[in-house]
Amino acid sequence: MTEPSTIEALKAAHSDLTFSEFRGQTRVVVPLASIHDVLTTLKEQLGFDYLVDVTCVDYLEYRDAADRFGMVYLLARVETNERITVRTFVNDPEPTVPSVVDLWEGANWLEREVWDLFGIRFDGHPDLRRIVLPDAFQAHPLRKDYPLQGRGERHNFPVLTRAEG
Amino acid sequence: MAIVELPENVRVTKLDELVGWCRSYSLWPMPYATACCGIELMSTGASRTDISRFGAEVFRFSPRQCDLMIVAGRVVMKMLPVLQRIWQQMLEPKWCISMGACCSTGGVFDTYSVVQGIDRFMPVDVYVPGCPPRPEQLIQSIVDLQAKIQQENKIFGQQFDAPSRQRPKRALIEKTNS
């Protein structure tokens, strides 16, 4: 849960934030332009020193969805055991969000994973390469418009026979 | 022609069969364990089921020292080139056991990243069904493989030249739906 004082401090520092709560967990939706500033405030001033996860949701063909991708930043403050979920939305073409590696070193691999599976670019990331899939992979398979069984990548191998073995 | 009576402890056989007998009881498995089947593979090697009763207990982690590859678990597309390379590094004669549903068919993982049966891309001698198979099933597969080695073994490996052994079991590869 998040302390009310934290929410008040965040509201005082930034406008345009939408707060909501679900089962004791506070979520805040941030416009894309100010996502890095809000995360900086949370880290530098409000003490959210631990980045739990960076992940993404593809809202393609989701009911009532206005935007394509929803970025999710899960933060924790170790000192008080507070948690907060920060969200922002990005759209095609070339969905790009600012990188938070300058705030939390640990975001490096998390953002590489989001790039690998969703194709979200991270501005300012020091080393934006694929992390899970092979380097030669062409698509971003957790996007909803990617077929579950792939585009033939799993069949694209040489066939070994006994004679070659 | 004089008939020579053999002493009781002397047998006459063909060299091929003798070599096959030797090979079948000194299998050196290469454990290629990628998932839960690997746990069953470990327990097969442990004291309760004790694979050494069948002469195949020395698991070697170098492909140069193995002649039986036991592929235990799902093989993803990033792993298959590694698997093929290890298979090519193993010395002839060599055999392959495809252990479990994922390795043989892809199992429940019909997704973009999981290879739908390693027999599409490399030779397999024995398939073990199960998810994961019990150690008894793996031992049965080793017993079956021993019978296969004894039946068809040739000292120069001519059995591998047969056309049916030249191609993978499932030659039909799915069309890419690009």
C-alpha cells in the first residue's frame, strides 16, 4: 500500500496524474511526456529506491482501450514497505518511452526484455539488444498481432541425418 | 568335416553380434536435461531405480565421451542449434532417446519458440511417452535400445546407411505461415 502522504506529495509535485486504487494497491497513470519526471520524483524525493519490475501490456482489440501499449512500472520503498504502480501509454508507430536506467541500474535488463517481447524502444538505454530471443529473431512475439505459433521460426533449422552425424 | 565339440564355457558367434553385445551394455549417456524430465532422469540415475543395473550409469557431460544422448525436456528454438552441435560432437556409433512428450512432439507448448519434436531435425531411436515419464519408463527405453543395438548392430555401422535411417522420422515440416 501507499501512504497518503506520499500520494499528496506526488500530487503537489505534478499535475495531470490520475490516481486509482484496487484492493489496497495504488496506481497512478502518468502522461507519456512526464513519465521520467514523475519517476525521478518518486525515486529522488519520495524514496522509492527499488524498481520491482518494468513490463508492458498490449491493449490491441481490448474493450474500451484508447491506446495500444500500457507501460507498467512497479516501485517499492524498502524503508516503509510502500508500493506504487506507475503506468503510462504509448502508441504505434515506433512506440518509445524514456529509459529509467539512469534512475535504477536494474532497469537495464527489464527494459531489454520489454524491447525484445513488445518492441517498445527506450530512449537513452545504454544497450538496447534482445535479451531472451535469438538476435536474428524478427518479430516481437508478445504483441497481440503476432500469431501464437509463430511465423515459422521454430521450423527454420537444418535437418541432421545419420550420415552427417 | 570333423565336428569339434566345444567346451561348455565357449560360444561361437558373429563378430557383429559380439560387438553389439558389448556396445549395448556399456552405454554412456549424455544427459541433455532442460526441464522437469531432467529431474526424472536424475532420479533414474539415483539409488532407488539405479540405472547402473543396465550398464548405463556413467553420465558424461562431455559429448566426446558419450554415445547415448538422452534429450529430457522441451527444446526451444534458441536451444536447438546447441543440441544439434552437441549431437554432431558425439562419436559414432551413437543413439538418441527422446524423453517425454515435449521433446518428442512439443507437448502442450505449441508456441512460436518451442520445437515441435526434435525428430524433425535430428535422428531419434527411442521415444519415451509421459509428462514426465517415470524412471521405470526410461529404464524400459534403455532396455529397448539395448535390444535394438543388439539386433541391428554392425561393426562398421552399415545399419545407419539404410534409407529409412537417413532421414528424420517426420520428414514433413510444417509450411511457414508467413
